Amino acid sequence: MTYNCLIVDDNEIERDAIEMHLKRIPSLNIIAACRNGIEAAQILTTAAVDIVYSDIDMPELSGLDLLKSLKKQPLFIFITSFSEYAAESFNLDALDFIVKPATFERILKATNKAIEYIELRKLVDKLPVENLNDDNKDEDDFFFFRETKGITKLKYSDVIYIESMGDFSKLFTHSDRHVILVSLKNLEKQLPSKIFKRVHKQYIININHIVTLTNHEVHLANNFLVPISASNRQELLEKSIDKKILSRFLK
């Protein structure tokens, strides 16, 4: 299977570097390497593009504005020097966000995620989307969800973390990974809030599986590692961790 992609970057050196990386991925077909957002917008109105690898800070039409302008949106992977754009890009449902300089390994990881999402999206028309069964969710220790192979039962305690895949989510356990046809936003509303906490635009964790918390990452059981935003870290500390920290002095 081949996936059409588009490169958008006003910096020629950066544009060529991204193109060099993408040419190493056999499943990608590069439609064009655009010098700005306006040029990309013109191509996107006529060509069938699956994935757009776009800079954000560009003259006349930024990468974010390019995404906003499209009625039919392909998957966007933003590649930029400015990490402060991350929150806004995820609010626009960008699939991934890469801070320059973009390595081949990082681009390959984002590409594999995009391809997985595209293939999952093809199944949506064939499978009814069903939310978690949240009846008595505070009393039971398990839930049911629909995935591509059928309806699966899973214990809350078995879930280590969940990663957003746009309209879908990936649930990771000690020994398996499940794709659930429910967005991370909807999962957050249905999962028990005492156990599951949002730590990033793309991640929810089970706090019972926290091993170590650093300024920017959460180390989880089974050697899993996920990023954590500053605001989510503060909330996690205040609501879940501080009251469990052993005190040096007893009151």
C-alpha cells in the first residue's frame, strides 16, 4: 500500500532534509515539496494527499492556518523549531508534532502512526463505534470496548496508559495493545477519574502504574515512557501524588 504525502517548508535546507528522510520510507509517495502554505493549499485542493509534513512558522500562510483552511483534511504532522505551537496544533487534531531538527527515526515513528491511523479509519464504516459501558463504572473493576476483532473485556488495573490516535485510541497493557474506536477526549469522560489522569494532549495514564515522575516525563510500569505537560504535571501532583508523599516530619 502506498500513501501520498506532501512536504511544506519555506526553508530549502529543511525541506530537502525532510524529503531525504521520507524517500527512505518505501510506503510513501511524495506528491510535492512546497515552499509555502499557499502553494500547498493549491495542491491540496486538487490532489489526493494522505499525510502532510508541514512547518508551522511560514510567511503569508502558516502551517496551522493551512490546516484550518482545509475542508477535507489529510493527516498533519507538524515539524517546527518552536515547541510552543504544540498545544494549538493538537487542539486542531494534528496527528503528531516534531521539534526540529527532525531525525529519520522520529519521522519514521510519526509516519507509522499516520499509516496505522489511516488503516484504522478504513474500518470505521464497517464497524459500529461503541463507547465504554460505563454503567456502575465506579463499582466494577472492568469495562468492555469494541475493537476491530470484536468486543473485549479489560480490567482497569491492566491498563497502563492510553495514546490518542485522533478518532481512535491505543490502550497499552503489560502484554498487549488494543485499538479502541473511541477518542481520547471521550475516554477521559468515561474512565474513573481517580485512576486515570490526562498528562498530555495525547496521553492518559493509570496513576497506579507510575514508577517515576520527572519534570517532563512519566516513567510507567513495563518500561513505558510518556511525556507530561507542565500544567498536567502540577495537577497530577496536587490531586494524586502530594498527599501520598512521605513527610520528613510528622505533625
